[in-house]
Amino acid sequence: MVSGLTNPQALECRECGARYPVEPLTICEECFGPLEPWYDLTAIDGVDFRKHVEAGPPTLWRYEMLLPGGPGVERVDLGAGFTPLRRAERLGERLGIEKLWIKDDSGNPSNSFKDRVVSVAITVARAFGFEAISCASTGNLANATAAHAAKVGMPAYVFCPDDLEVAKLVATEAYGAKVVAVRGSYDDVNRLCSEVAETLPWAFVNVNMRPYYTQGSKTLGFEVAEQLGWRIPDHVVVPIASGALFTKVHRAFRELITIGAVEDRPYRISGAQPGGCSPVAQAFAAGTEDVRPVKPDTIARSLAIGNPADGYYAIRIANQTGGAIDACTEDEVVEGIRLLAETEGVFTETAGGVTVAVLKRLRERGVIRPEEETVALITGNGYKTIEALEATLEPTYRVAPSLEEFLSKLSS
Ligand SMILES: *Cc1c(COP(=O)(O)O)cnc(C)c1O
Ligand SMILES: [Zn+2]
């Protein structure tokens, strides 16, 4: 298969290290381990890398040296990435964390971090010559896939559970994608997509394109380090659905350290799951790396993966770095959304509520110490999951258009 990709230089098995050509492969033939893009890091100088990045566009593609691509490969680019890293002073004060940052991915083109992974996956899919794009989605991926496909006029087929949040379904339809609403959970959708991927010549961004897709997740880690002045923080808190983002934040830091773009120092990565779907947090609490699938029942729909592909690797990384993986209650999800909105003016979706709620718990449990510089990844936008708040919030005053009535209510 001629793709024109000069990056990465190979695919490598995460388990046994066997190398494969850069093709639409996902699994090692020797040991069934997952395949990952391999870059020759010895050929990249950290100082050159930083210069190249700083001269690049204000998007995730500024990290092109460590992303799939190459000369002549046409990017599918809506401008995802390079989102704000916000110093969260008021939230930090409330939680008792002296140096707290919010990495705010809610302002991406389709309003979640999924624009990063899709921009990379569709770019690679087109280089491979696929003519249709598809995905198995918990909602945000549907939006991102549909949006990027629209940008290049590629047919898109988006599979998702049929009971998703209205905003996510409607936006996907507005972008012109064909929506396949499946009566079942995300895990059912994912299984169906694996079968479709073997039957039809489509690129599924998170199935047969998965090794390339997760490269987009690395860019969140790159950005955190760059925006801190090429420095790795003490602690990062990451929401977990499949666990891919979690593992790739670690990978990003390792790559930056290996090429010498940042100083090697200890850091910890902690994970956040909602109580109604917390298979990774449960395994972590039980002291095992063996993740038992669950049947999701949570308002954090974007994190509702009952059988997370990277759960095992997430636990290993949490243990290796001294982090923790914890879950919050469903009520705490809503409290987390409100706490972030009230203190920082950032309105996040349920996944962000989970991250903030678990951040709070980890601080209360002493896992995060007050003086640890901490970054929380806020991965989606609150306008997509209004349902979560509708029942709890309403106007403070209801009045006729009368000054008298308003003043009397105000003082009562
Ligand atoms: C998909 C998603 C995640 C996490 O995804 P992983 O599958 O763990 O990589 C986090 N937040 C939001 C809003 C998402 O849509
Ligand atoms: Zn292998």
C-alpha cells in the first residue's frame, strides 16, 4: 500500500516489539498485542524540535515531527488543538491546590478533544486511499468525524448508541454524516463496527485506524509541556473512557524527555471515571491490572465504555508514575460541572465534571498534595450535555416586567 507517509517509520507491537510496515494494521500477528506508530527518536534533536514547533501553526499540527504524515500528505485540518492552558486560581483555592491549571479543550472546532484524534486519523485514512470514513462513537467522536469529513467532502458513516445526548446527534446530522443509531450500548456499537470494518472498505477512525487515531491524543500532552514553558508538571488528571488519552499523555511526556525537549523529572498521572462506568477505577482500587467489563449506566455518556481497550495499560502507568485512578458519584459529576463554571468561567460537559470531581477527591484523599503543580484535562463542552443540569438549575427570580416586583423579590 503506497501512502506517502514518511512518519511514522514503522508500526511496533506494544508487547513483543515486532515491527510492521505503516499500513492499516492494528494487531500483532505474533502475540496479538496492539500496534503503535514507531518514530526514530534518535534522529530528532530536542532543541530543533522546539524551534520547529514554535514556528508552526497554532494547531496540533505544530507537532508534525511526532505525528503521522509526510511531504505531499494532505492534512484534514479544521484547526484543532493549541487550546488554552488556563491558570485556575479560584478553583485551586477552593480545592486547596496552590498551582492548578485547566487544559481547556472545550473550544475545539467541534467542541471536544476528539477533533485532535480525528484530524490525524482522517489524514492517514486518505493517504491510504480510503474513500469513506466511519467511527464507533460515544458522541463527541461522531461530531468530530462528521465535521472533518465535511471539510474534505468525504462520505461519513457514524455509529452510536441510539440514546445519546440530543446535541451530539443533531450536530452530527447537521454536518451531513449518515448516522447509524444502534439499539445498544457503546460496547455493542464497537463490536458491530469491528464486523463492518472487516466487510466494507471503510476507514473506522477508532477501529482499523486506531494506532494513528491515538497519535492525536499525544498532542494534549505536548501542549501541556510547551505551554508550561517546555516543562512537565507534577501531576496530570485525565478522564478515562477507553484509556487511550490517558496512556498517550504519558507517551507524549516520554517522547519529549527522550528527544531532550524537556528535562527528565518525576510526574504522576491520575485517571477519572464516573461511578456509573468505572471498570478501570474498580480494578485499580482492587489492586489488580485485570479490568472486568461493566454495563455502563452514567450521565457521562462520553466516558461510557464498559470494556476499555487501554484500561490495563492505564492502570500500569498510574502505578508506575505513582498516580491513582478514582471514580466520583453521579451527583458529583453535576457538582463538578458547576464548580468549574462558577470558579473559572469554563462550562464543561459531563466528562469535565467527572475530571473536576475526581480532582477534588484526589486532593481530599491526599493523593494530590497542596504544593503539587497539577493540570486537569477538560475535554468537552457543556453546551452538548445541557440535559445533565436541566433538572437542577432554574432562574433565581421569575418576575413580571415590573421594577417594583423585581425590587421586592430582590429584597425578600
Ligand atoms: C472520548 C473522550 C474522552 C476519553 O477518551 P479515551 O477513549 O479514554 O481516549 C474524554 N473526554 C471526552 C469529552 C471524550 O469525548
Ligand atoms: Zn507482538
